[in-house]
Amino acid sequence: MFLVATVVNGQIFVADYQADEIYKFNANGSYTPFAQTANFQPQYLAFDRQGNLYASIVVGNQIQKFDSHGNASVFANTGLSQPESLAFDPNGNLYVANMANNQILKYDSAGHSSVFSSFDINAAMGLAFDSGGTLYGALGGASEILKFDSNGNQSVFVHIGSCYNIAFAPNGILYAEDGSEIWKITPQGVISPFASGATQGGMSFDSAGNLYTVQYNHITRYDPQGNASVFATGPSTYLSGIAIAPVPEPAACTLLAFSLCALLARRCRPRSGNPTSL
């Protein structure tokens, strides 16, 4: 199962390409610094199943990993050449659009890499998985959104002009941004307009179906009907990526609840030889 993206305690994370920072925004649009990326210019963001945040570092050709406290480590730094969009599959593997090498790279949880798929042209690519674990990629230079099987074989899902960023809504509809417009695309490939807008570093949905994008120094929120409002304004003129923190899967929540109940029952159990008075 996928983690459900939602705004939990205001956990919207945004990369700042210009200031080499990642910020955390609360539900009211106020922000606090979360982490620094050491002058390497972060671009795209994504969360793994454990709640660790990953950032593609364009200038440093790295993928950096941040724990919940903002402590950084280098997850990957080999074979990367202008890494951009990031996406996790249901098994916890990370997929990276390795733009300058015309590839999608696949990393396991230990950071070991393999080439998942390759292309004939150099083009930015936005990546997104649907609820069934199928990967889609927006190949902007070819005006196509591609669909990949588990072996990396490609097929054209739809033709759409200059599309660079994509994201799936909770209802399974794919959204694509082409620099001036955001489009809705059904699983059958039917395209319809959603809203006017653009983004510089990906798109992210909350569990209510609101879409968040970043452009220049502001975060825009679109409701499910496509009505836009400014969610927040950032500290610089080049916010470059966005990700919404995940919440635990229902099974994990149930396990945690049972564990807490067991712990409380153990503490309340009378000790041997000291019966509880009624």
C-alpha cells in the first residue's frame, strides 16, 4: 500500500534552490528552516515509507537523505548527472530522473543503483507512481507522458505538449503541468483542462485532493475544482520543489494502538502476592 499524503501538523516541505535550504510550512503557511543542503542547490523532494525526506541535488549530482530532525546524509552520489524528479515505488525503491544521461535510475533501500530505463533525447522528466505501482514519466522534450512496466519497457500513455511535472490525485487521476496549464488525465488517457498555472519543482496532493505547487516565491493550492489560492509565500525568489509528509498506513496505526494498549494493560496488572482491593 502507498502512504497517504496529507497535511499533518502543517508538514509541507519545500526546497529553496537559491538559498540551499529546505523549509517546513505549517497549516497556516508559516515556515521554519528544516535542513541545509551545503551549497548544492536542491531541486525535487520525495518521502520514503519511513518518513525520511530525499532531495535531488542538481549541482552536486547527489541524492541527499534527511531524517525527521533534518540531519543529512548522502544516499547516492555515483552515476548521477543532473538528477531531478524523485518517486518511490510500493517496495521502497527510489526512482530518479537522471536528466543529463537520459535515464531513469532505480535505487534500492541501501543505495545500490541500476538503470531502469533509457531515452534517445535529453529532456527533463517528472515521475509519479499510480496506486497500482505503475510508473509514469513526463518526457517534456518529446511532448509525451510515458508508462513503464516493471522491467522498464516504455509505452506512450498520452501526447501532451512540453509537460515536465506530474502527480496522481487520491482518486487516481493523473495531473500534468506544461508550463502554463495544469491538465487532468483519466486512466483511459482522456485529457481535460484543470487550471491555469505552472510549477518549478513538482506537484503534491493532500488526502482531500488539494493540489500544491511551487513557483518563484510562493506555494499555490488548487482545490479539487481547480480554484487557486496562495497558500504561503517563501523567503526567496526560487522555491524549487515540494513534498507533503506522509502519515502511517492504517495497518501501522493499528499495530501501534495494540502495542500501546498492551503496555497500559501490563502496567495496570496487579503484582503477584498483592491482590487489588475491590
